[in-house]
Amino acid sequence: MEKTERIQLPPNTKTPLEKYRKLQKIGEGTYGVVFKAIEIETGRLIALKKIRLEQEDEGVPPTTLRELSALKSLRHPCIVNLLDVINYKNKLYLAFEFMNADLRTAIVSSKYPFEPDIIKCYMFQLLLGVSYCHMNGVFHRDLKPQNLLVGSEGIIKLADFGLARAFSIPMRPYTHEVVTLWYRAPEILLGADEYTTAIDVWSVGCIFAELFNRKPLWPGDSEIDELFRIFRTLGTPNEELWPEVTKLPDYQATFPIWAPKKLETIIETDDLQAIDLLSKMLVYHPVRRITAEAALRHPYFEEILNS
């Protein structure tokens, strides 16, 4: 077998990574490690994500390729900014703007409920980012608090586009192995392989409820448990609520029948406009579910829109 020639850097030549100095590890996942680092020339803090390429027989992990593809086409204040890409010594490094924490950490570490104005501010920015993605032909497919980064002064941004992908009209079949279980839309749980941007809106609705309750709305431990938790809240879907639901691959005529509950009894807020918006996000039928763009015009955001 022909040996691969290694390129030797001349003495005193800086490597591409030397413009950054790692400060501490702040996260680790399946495909790599994230470090808090500093850009030496500017003093700017960054998040440096190191991807392990040697674990992949075919090179760059598909999640990283999706993330790079999505972030290359998406530039928006409510989406984390990819600053640099470095391929060095069989490692791929992605440099992102640094944010203080993810939303899940912020929820868990908070001793008190979020102020209503903060929840409204977070939701408006989240919907701005999601709407921008959808208008540019991308759905995120893994929206959850861990994938939303928060900064100072109420800033929140979409991150981790590893499951994101471009879509086109008409929609074609996609994998249903997407979206973390607790935030997964019912059409995916019932086996649909053709779905729309409505799956992201369902996830946003779950996050919305979690901001009020400070705990996940439906923390299922399996797909069927997740479905039944949803059914116990919203009622077991039928053809009237959701036309053609009985034709989905994993629908069972033997599902237990639960009556719907009023959302105001399970969401810790007395803001009727918030409850109304949430009810429009958590609609079973994807076609009837509110879009991210329409949600931005909901009366819940009237103060922001008029300011």
C-alpha cells in the first residue's frame, strides 16, 4: 500500500490553530469536543468545536456536513455564527461565536421562574430564527433547549444544525430518525416519512411550555410512552382532529381513548395570549399547525411588534 506523505511545517511556521488558545472544555458529544477559547489577535471569546474524523471510515461525519451546509447558507442574528473552519491533523475544527450557556442549562440553574417578558423575548427570537430557516428552505429537525444558546441581555440563538437539511416543494420522504424524543412531533412518532416544517413548530411549542413550567412537557422514555403522554394532554387523535391519521404507519386502532385537557391547567401561566399561541403550535394536523412566520404576528407579541 502506498504511504501517505505527511507535510512537515517549516520551523517557526504557525499552525492554523495557533490563532486560538483553548481555555476550558465546555461540552462533549458523539463526534467531538467543544472548548471555550480565545482568538489571540482580537481577544474575542469563541466556542471551538473539535470533530473526530478518525472515527469515521468515510471521513467527515454526516452530521458535521449537514451543519456546515446549513450554516453556510444561513446568516441571521438569531442563528449562531460560524466564524472559521480549520482542517488540521485529521481533525476538523469549527469556530463559533461564544455564548454563555444553552437554554437547558439556564432553565435548570435558575432558582426562579423566568420573567414573562424574558419568555416572550426568547420566543420571539426563536421564531425569528426558525422562520428564517424555513423561508430559506431549511428545517432544523432537532430543536430543543440544549440546542439553543443564550447570551447576555436576553439573547438566544439557534445552534447545532447536525440534523438540519434543505427541503424542496413538493416534499419528499425523509428519515423519521430525527428530533429528540421529548420534542418530536406526533406525525414522526406515528411513522410518517413525509413531513414539513411543521415539525419544527411542534418542537418550539414544547420549548415554549418548558419555559413556563421549567421542566419538559412530555418527557417520554420511549416512542409509545411519548405518544401516550401527548394523547393524555391533547386527547387521542381521530379523523376529525387529524384527517387520515389512521393511515399513518404506526397508528393503532387499539390506542386508548383519552379526552383532551385544557392547556391552561398544565401550563404555569395566566397569560391567555401565550396559551392561545401554544395551542396553535401543538395542533395535531401538521397542515393546521401555525407556521413560524404566522406565529410572529400573533397578539402575544403585540408589545414587541409595536415597540
